[in-house]
Amino acid sequence: MNLTRLSLGNPVAVAVAFLLVVLFGLISLDRLPVQLTPEVQAPEISISTAWRAAAPEEVESEIIEPQEDALRGLPGATRILSEASRGSGKITLTFVVGTDMQRALLEVLNRLNRVARYPADANEPVISSVGGDSRPIAWFIIKPVDGNERPIASYQDYIEEVVQSRFERVPGVAMSEVRGGRENELRITFDPYKAANLNIQLPDVVELVGAEDISAGFADVGKRRYTVRYTGAYGANDLGEMIVTWREGSPVYLRDVAKVEVAMVDRGSFVIQNGSS
């Protein structure tokens, strides 16, 4: 009642308010985006497979093509986009809008299991429901505290096992990536002069070092059955004690012709923030 009485007593103010509402409405209507065919984000599934130090041609022939053969004719898929680069391959599957992604992920996983084999040193494929055109919504840079002289690149294992796993448990987070760290590798640096002096062929040494655990079947001894395995795995500390060959009745150890150490892989990239890396 008071508002009605106040409006009737101030017709000019009511008219101005009405004109302002109409003016702002027209401005909003002019700036309102209208599309005849609005953009619709089609659901996608990406498959990434890492093969360290492999050329793009090798990735294409040994990884991408077998996966494409297994994924051909996938129900609901409208496009298959493949990318082969140095050390990795990626396939992005685009599905029709409304596809049940849980069922599509299961179908993709079942079909990838049909791939006969992968290269021995290639990693297992990583399947994600985040498409290839997606962009990260946040970046987090981790730095050591003042007084900590340990390189931040050496914390990759901790970041992947603790920090990344906690990020991915946050509701709504589809995927997280860790970049900039450096993994540890077993590095064997041969001294060519010592190897040549002892007449040691490096391919023979490489074959010994790269031996794998293989099964040799079973051995029945009385009422017991034992599994026989040929173990070629060595720890980093024990690898230097491996006998490479014999010379004049004396063993030649790997540490005699090479330096064995666990070191971080060579840095391939870095990030600079506020003038510091």
C-alpha cells in the first residue's frame, strides 16, 4: 500500500524507472549472444601410450596401427584422430552426444586388450575421458622451501604418488598431469679404453645386463615341485659386481670397465616463473 501511494505521488520517478528498465533491457538484448547452431562439446576418450626414445614412424607402426585396428567399428564413435610423436602415441575417439561414457570406456578397454603385443619397453596405454582438445583449468608450481638445496626435479616420485593422487580424488577432477620432474635411471657409462684393453665386446655386456626374468618350468623333487627361474635382474648396488668375463683365470667385473650409478634422466625442458626455474 505504501509503495502504491508513493508511486502515485511521484509519477515522474516511476516513468524514469520504467524507461531505465526498458533501456537496460534493450542493451542486454543487443549484447546477448545468439547462435543458429550452438557449439556442443562432443564426448571424447583419449588413449596415450609412451614408448621412450622411439621415432614417430616406429610409434605409428608398432602402437598406433594395432590400436586403430582393434578400435575400428567402435559403437557410437564418429571420429578417430591419431597422433604419433617422438616417444609417445595418442588416439582421440569422438562419440555422438548422449553416449554412455562408462559403457564406452569399458568397450575401449576390452578392445585394447585384443592388441596382440606391444614393444617390450613401451608403457601400458593410459585411457582418459578427457578429450584431446581439452585445456587445463589450473596450473600449480611447486618449489622447495628456503634452505632446501635438493633439486625440485628430484621430487617427481613424491609428487606422483602423494600430491597427484590426492588431486585426482577431488570430485570433478578428470585428470591431472605432472610435468617438469626428472625420473631416476640406472646409468652405465663404459670406459672404451679399459674395455678395449681387456678385449671386451660391449654388445655382449649389454646382453648380460639386459637379461630378464624367465620361467624354466618345474622340477619335481620327491613329493615337492619347484618352480625354476633364470633371474637376470640385478640391484643397482649389485650390478657392479656382475662378472663380465674371465681373463687369465681372474674375473672381470662390470665396475672394472664401467661406472654404474643411479642418476636423474637428462633434463629435456624447464619452467621459469618470476625469473627463477
